Amino acid sequence: MSDAILTLNAGSSSIKLAIFDLAPDGRLSSWRRGDLRETGDVQRFRLRDADGAGIADETWNVTGFEASLSRLTTRIGNELAGRRLAGIGHRVVHGGAGHRMPERVTPDLLDMLEELAELAPLHVPHNLAPIRAIARDQPDIPQVVCFDTAFHRTMMPVARRFALPRSYEARGIRRYGFHGLSYEYIARQLAALSPRIHAGRVIVAHLGSGASMCAMRGGTSVDTTMGFTALDGLVMGTRCGTLDPGALLHVMRQDGLDVDAMERLLYTRSGLLGMSGISNDMQVLLESRETAASEAIDVFVYRIVREVGALASVLGGLDALVFTAGIGENSPEIRERTCGQLGWLGLDLDAAANRRGAAVISTPESRVEVRVIATDEEAMIAEHVRDLPMLAGDPVQPAGPNR
Ligand code: AMP
């Protein structure tokens, strides 16, 4: 019987999953990818093979998280026939100041992470729910949590600190940064593709529904555009990015909005969707002829250009710019518009290479190399599960119902 590793990435209305084959020599290969999404009153489960071909597209009439998860684990169990699950890896958005590396799940760790949920109340409870349920129902399967904040543990205190009274920092109110699993994956890819670039000064632009950038030196994080929450920095699909906190106070006061209403505004009604009034989807906006759509894209690109300048000055120059995630990997237009404003850095885009989606899209003369690298957070999680010293089959204490 061969071994496999399952990764789960649980959000508010969907669970993304991937199954990797684990060879005896430790090599991982992607075998299945899929997701379970809430659409109206039903759940839609989709599964693809390693080449992206559809294997299943099912509608499930189940309501409630527990029932959906139970059906999902049964479905995955059937799919795994002939394979033994050596471990399950989970993406957890926030690890706070104390959790800086992937960790094996224990009841104590779960309790600690539960307390941290108040740092990211919109994400962490969703991340933790399947971990708790699996620990209860299948305690023999080792589980590992991988934190999106962990990659940024190398950020210096000066980059972490807010200019608030010191007592706030002691309470954990500081910059953490996110998209860490994506950045870690890109850093590993760079090390393999170009050790010289990996050793140098690199900005990675993770441009998807969520968007951020990371300044790296020698493959480690020096600074990033997201801060205490995943709301800060670049313009996103529905999130506002950097905002003057004074504007927030003003709107709350003028419109009488409470914290929950403000949270909904900033997380779900702003960004590309809010500015365009059309869509949060970049592809839709690029195809639209509406002025509001092109104005939203203008702001999206402008903020990237501005942040590249800031991060390049933090790095003391720039050797490479890497585009990744949905927009970064797939939109020559956004890459071209961004790079077109970065000539002052000595960056020279090869327009033809960019249009055809080449791996390197800068000219040989460009002082800054520009690359496109597909990210794979699931592969990074699977690597962490594989690399964590633990014996598959070690019993993990089940969490009690009130833990
Ligand atoms: P992600 O969150 O990484 O899946 O990225 C989702 C974003 O990528 C959405 O805004 C999509 O519109 C965008 N995207 C995907 N493909 C393209 C494309 N070919 N051109 C422009 N944007 C794209």
C-alpha cells in the first residue's frame, strides 16, 4: 500500500484540498486537487486529477459544517483506496508571534490556536474546525498546521512595529504578513531555478483575489505589504488594502457604522468590487468597457508600482521581480502595465515573452530579471507534513468536546 498526504485549506465558504503521493524516497507528486464549495443551499464537490482533468463534480444536499466535513472525509477515504494517509496538513492563516514553524497538532496546540483566533476572527475559526473534527474522529492520523504568517518571522522589529503606544505591541498588535506559504514555495522554486537570483534582492508579487508583495533577501522575508491582518497593502478583489485610519474613523462616525458593519465594508465590499461596482474578478474588469472598471484597474496597478518602489528601497535595490497567483500568472496586461512604470529601476520587459507567458519576461539587458512562477501553497503544506519528524500512525490525543 502506498502513502499519501492530504492538504486542507478551509475558508469561510469553501475547503480546498489536494492529495499527494508520497514515494518511499520522499518524493511528492500531486495526485488529486479539489474543492468543496457552498453554493446556495447545497454543496458542490469537485475533484481533478494531476493533469487538471475533471474526475468528479457532485452536488451534495448537506447542511451544516459537521455534516459537510463528514461527507468530505468519507469521500476522500473512498478516493484513497489502496493508499494509506500518512498525514494531513492544514493551512492556518495566523500563527501569532509564538508559532513560527509548522507544528504537529496536539490538543494543547489547538487550544492555543483557539485563543489566537481573536487576531484573525474571520479566518482562524474556519481553519481550525476541520482539524478538531478530524482529531476527534480519526485520532490516529497525524495532523500538521502550517501558518501563513510563519515565512515572515525574519522581518526585523523596525518593519513589524506600529507607531502606537508600546503596550499594544505586547498584546500582539503588530505587523505579521500573510501569503507566507506562497512566498515560501516561490523562494524554493527560485533557489532551484536561479541560485544567483535567490541569493539576491527579490520582490514577489502575489496577485490573486487576495494580493500582497514580499521583499526577500536570500530567500527570506524582509518586509511585506500586509500587516496585522490580510486587509492591508495592495488593492484586492473585495478588500480595500492600505487605508488612512482617519478615513475609517470618519466613516464610522458620520454613518454610525458599528465594527461589524465596518468589517463587512472593508473585507467584502471594497477593493476592485467596490471601486468598479461591477466585479471583484480582474478578468471581468479587463474585459469591461466601463470607465469604473478601468479606473479600478488603474488604482490596482498604481498601488503595486508604489509598493515596488517602497520595497526596493527597503532592499537597497532590486535584482528580480516575480509575478505569481491568479492575476500575476495569467494576466500579461497587468504585468505589462506594472513593469511599464518600473523602467527607472532598470527593468526592461520583453513584451513578446510576456504575451506568450514565458518563464522569464525581461530582456537579457534588463538590470532587473522579471519572472512568472506558478505558486502552489498545497505543495508547500505537503512538504511540511513530509518533513516534520513524526511517525505516521502515532496516536494523536482526541480533543474533548469542550476543548
Ligand atoms: P487567485 O485568488 O489566485 O485564484 O486569483 C484570482 C484572480 O485571478 C481573479 O481576479 C481572476 O480574475 C484573476 N485571473 C485569473 N485568470 C486571469 C487572466 N487570464 N487574466 C486576468 N486575470 C485573471
